[in-house]
Amino acid sequence: MGTGAAGLGRELMARGEPLSGHILISHTHWDHIQGIPFFAPLFAPGFEWDIYAPRGIGQSLRQTLAGQMQSIYFPVAIEQLGATIRYHELVEGRLRIGDIDVTTRYLNHPTLTLGYRLEADDVAFVYACDHEPHSRGLATGVGDIFGEDRRHAEFLAGANLVAHDAQYLASEYPRKIGWGHSTIEYAFAVARLAQVEQLALTHHDPIRDDAAIDAIVDTLRSDSLRMAGPHILAAAEGHEVDLSPRTFVAAAKPRFLGEASLVTALVGRSALVAMAKPSRIDELSDFLRADEVHVHRCGIEDAPGLAEREGPMLMLLEDTGDDRAAKACHAIRRLRGGDDLPIVLVTSGDHGASERHAHAGAVDDAFTDILMQPYSPIYARARIRAWLMRAACRWVRPSEPNDEERRLAATRALGLWQTAPEERFDRITRVAAAALDVPIALIALMDRDREWFKSCFGLEIREVHRDDSFCGHAIFQREPLVVSDALLDERFADNPYVTGAPGVRFYAGHPLILGNGCCVGTLAILDIKPRHFDNSGLSVLHDLAQLAIGEIERPKGV
């Protein structure tokens, strides 16, 4: 939504009637939003607009857009926009806008940035602007494409038209590393691998005039003809391209929604940083803590054990020039949930391997990605945020109650955490399972990062990560939660305890609220098949929850 928005706005206003539309913004750097205050249809009453952009950290999309319209920058405030405007904050995933299927994917840029793939009527268009090669060696367009660069190519797969960042030539790139933009050679290489029909070069470098861009296009067209690549064109304002339906191998659709039903925050999440160099571990820990992510620090050999205990949502492992990081990565992959955990190798050229070989080795050793030094703090932080947001948005995590610190203190003051089983609690879960005809019943206590079962009938595991818990939702809303079929509920459909063992389909949880008003846990029942739960069942669950609260609050020795 750059300066061209002003001209487009005038054309739309000339139609003389109210209209509605959708605006997709890749990210909120000023060159991508500075046209918004000059887009006249946003000021017109009766018009309706939906604006989509990546979910940020710390402030909403509306607040970000309002920032450039503050009085010190602009004479008109965002509150003066007359149109009806709805703001949509997106993560990596899928959504539907009218008849168009939209897939979003994080790009490699110094802030959270999304590429958009639009599909309708057997036609696919991809907008991938402000994206830098993940492997710097691919800036030349030569070499094997693997890891995140291959996944980027898969995002483009078979598209009729791709508008791709192509700001630099390969010869210019070494001076621009970390700025978040592609080379023309890289754009051509990934488009050719993806069997794209047409490639529109965009985000042209301001140092080039039209003649220079035309010369680049002519040269690239010759190369493309020789290599059976896509048709090449240079994107220009007002350029129209006709797209015809074609048979192509469509990009895989993500399992997760691009627009989560609840705001996903990183606050209270945890990450594990396993490093040998104190300076590096301090730097990366600071990046995480700045987003209020809890950091677990350890040596590389201790990483698998700590990962099993704490269940982090991201792991950063340092490459020490030997096989210790690879061994730790493989050990973590064998843990429950380890296959889906983002594990990033933090490395540099100090160990003698080229950056390209480092990427190839990381892929072979089952790392999710690689963070190669040297990197700027802003670049590293953006990459970390993308990894965290990918992990955070696979299902809706339970929100923290407003009285979280007080609730935690009350839970810990009970003195029950990780104590031995007690018949007084086990009796309640046995009765709950029998009375309500379910295979699983539990009394759960919730700490900051973990849910632990003081009593557990019909389930072997004794604790789960809070992010994965159903009970966290019941604790937040402070009222019974019933999920008739988890696979049909967007909050839980991709939860690992639904998609994996034990295969939870039904859940009913009653919050355990003490006399002091603190909700310390739940009495919950679960089943591996969907079921209806009526008011009589809720009444029984309520009565048993009151018995559990009575036992929890019973003075010691009584």
C-alpha cells in the first residue's frame, strides 16, 4: 500500500458508488503502508474495508497504522477515517476471503512479514515481497535449494504468476546481507524450481532506471528460454496480466488457520537456549525475554533432558564445530512432541564449513533452520519471532487469568505439587470415571508452564505442558468447559493430545475455585470418542468438583 494507493483511490472514488474491498499488507514498514492515509476510499462513509497484516508483538495492527497518522507526522488521525474498517491480524496459515483461498507464509525479513498465495478458479497468484534468501550462498541463483529456501519454493509451486522481491543483483548482495531483500538471480532460481508460469520482478532498487530494469529483464528472458524457466516481466504500476487456468501441482495447504480466533501472545511461553559461549547465550536470551518469553539455559548435552522436562516451544542449539548439537537434536526429535518442535542451529563460518554446507548439514541433522552469524540484532530477533509465532499459533493456547500471580501463589501454598498419590483424591477420580462412564478422569493443578495431575485415572502421563492443556481454558474462563468433539473445535483440533495419543475427542472440565477466589486447577473427564454431555452430567461433575475442593482445602492432619 505504497504511494500508488493515492491514484488507485481516485479511480475507485470516480465510480461514484460505495464499495467494499480487502487490503493485504505484507508488513508494516513505511514503504508498504505510507499510501494508506492517501487512499481516499478509506475516508468515505458507506465504504467497507478489511485490512490484513501480520500479527505483531506488543501492539495491534490498528495501533501500528495509527502511528504514522499521529499529529507529528500527519494532519489527519486514523479516527477520522469515515469508512467501516475491520482489522485482521494474521499468522502463518490459511484463510478464505470470499471465493479466494489464501495461504500465508513468513518471509525472511527484519520484521514479521507474510507472503500471500491466492487461489481461485484454478488460478494461483503469489505475492512474495521483502524476502531474503535463507541461505546467503543462493544469492547467485546457483546451487542446491534446501531447507527453508526449498519450503519457500514449495509456497510458490505451480503459480500462474509470482510477484517476487528482486531488488539486488548477486554482485550487489554481499553489501546488503541482512537487509531482507532478494537478488534477481535467487528469485529466478526459486521460481524455476517451483515451475512458476510467470515471474514478475518487483521491489526494484531505486538506483535503477527503466532502461536498466529493461536490460535485466531482457537478459533474464534469454536465460529463462534456454533453461525452460518462467516468463519474465518487470512489475510496474498499472500493468495488467491475464491469468488462465492451468493444471499445476498445488502448494500443500497448511493445517492451521491464518487468522486465529483469539489473540496469540508469546507472553508466558518458554524457549530453551543451549550454548557454550556466554556472550551468545546472553544475547539470544535477551531477544527472547524482550518478548516476555521465559528462557531455559543449559549446556548442549543437557538440552534433551531439559526439553523433556520443560516442553519449550523453541530450541536454539549452538554449533560447536563437532557433532554435539546434531546428537542433541536427534535425541530431542525422539521425545514426545519432538518432531514438531522448532530446533534452530546457531552457527558461524568459524568452523571451516561454508554457509551453504552448513545449511545442508543442518537439514540432514533434522534441524528446522539455521541462524548464521554474523547477523544484526534486528534480523535475529525477527527470525526468532517467526519461529515462535509458527509454534504458538498451531492451536489456541489458553490465556492467563488476570490474577495469575495470585493464583500461582495460592497453588504453590497448597503444598500438593508433585506429591505422592493420595486415596482421598484418587477416590474422586474413580467415582467420576464410573459415574460419568468415561475412561479418563483427573484432578489437575496448574503451575506457570505445566499442568500436573494430583490424581489421574486411566491415563499414564502425569503432567502436560500448559500450552497443550484443555484445562487452562477452563481455568481462564472460571466456568465449566465442555468440548463435545475436539476434532471439530478450532481451539483443539491440532492439539498434540488430539492428533496423537491418547487421541482426546471429548473433554469436560470444572474449575476448582478455592474459598479465597483463586482457581488452582480442574476436575476433568476425557474420552477418546465424541459424546454429548447434558445438564445432569454437568451437575454430577459440579458435585464431585466441590468434593475435590474440600479435600484440597482440608487442613493438614485433619
